[in-house]
Amino acid sequence: MIELKINKEKKYIPTVRELTVKQYIAFMNSEKQDIINYLSVTLGVDYVAAWNLNINNYDVLFARIGEIKDYSKLKPRKFILDYEVEEISTIGQRFMIEEQSKAFENEELMCFILAVALIKTPDIGRIIELKNKLMDEPFMEILPTAFFLQKRFVNGKICANFNFKNLIRLMKILVLKNKRA
């Protein structure tokens, strides 16, 4: 954390490495990804209040904050929190992700997919709870792994031993046989 004195009061802002997933999303969704929006998001103030801050050593602050890296190019982790990261391997997990995918977008959806992979349970409440916990963790620790799992899910490499096209074809055949009987 970086200590700032604002109006004779100590405030702390995270470095890029400490930026949470929620803060990262808020920053990236802002109109501009500049130092003023970074301060706005991390201090929890609006853009005008951040713009009006009187900060000494602006160049030092900018250097200490760091540079936001493209998480899609970072290496996924083998462990997140106290969980070993495993791929989506069950039909139930895949179904849950497909059912809930309309409720979340982008990085939040990736955190949901990661939560489903971390705790193999049909309990949506526990999965949402874990997703929310992941959203409060540093984005550089969560999003590379979440991105990796989401990419594998979208590209169909998850549940590779189960072919959904064959299942649908088989179900159609069974329906036709039942209609004929």
C-alpha cells in the first residue's frame, strides 16, 4: 500500500499488484484509464474529487503504483486461496456455468467459472460466496487463472471426454423411438 497525505489525513492506495478484481473492473470500465481514475477508484471518491487532490511527488506516486499488466499473458496459478485449481470436469459444473453465464460479464464471469472449478459443489450459494471473495483478491493473482479456465471452457476443451453433440443426437433418436412406440 502507498501512503498518501490528503488534507492532513493519511490515506492508503494499493499498488497495481494489490489492486482487487473489483477495483480492476471499476478502473478498466472508467472512461479513461489514467492516474486520476486510478485514485478515484482506489480512494472511493468521484473523478472530480480525485482531480482536485493536492499530491506532492506525483512522479514518485506514479512510479510506485506500477503498470497494469495484461492478465491474459500471465501464468495461471496452481493454487488459489486454499484450493487446488482443477479444470471443469463434470457435466454439472458445465451446466451451472452455462445457466449462470447470463448473470455475469467478463472478469466477474471468469471469477464465477473459477469458483465453480475450485469448489465442486451444486450449492450455488457457496459458489457465489466464493466468487465474491475472489472479487476482493488481487486481480493479478486471480484473473490469469480465471482467464485460462474461461478460455478452455469457451474453446470446448473442458469435458473433452464428453461429447454434447453425441448426447443431443442420442436424445433425438430416443425421442423418435418413443414417439413411434
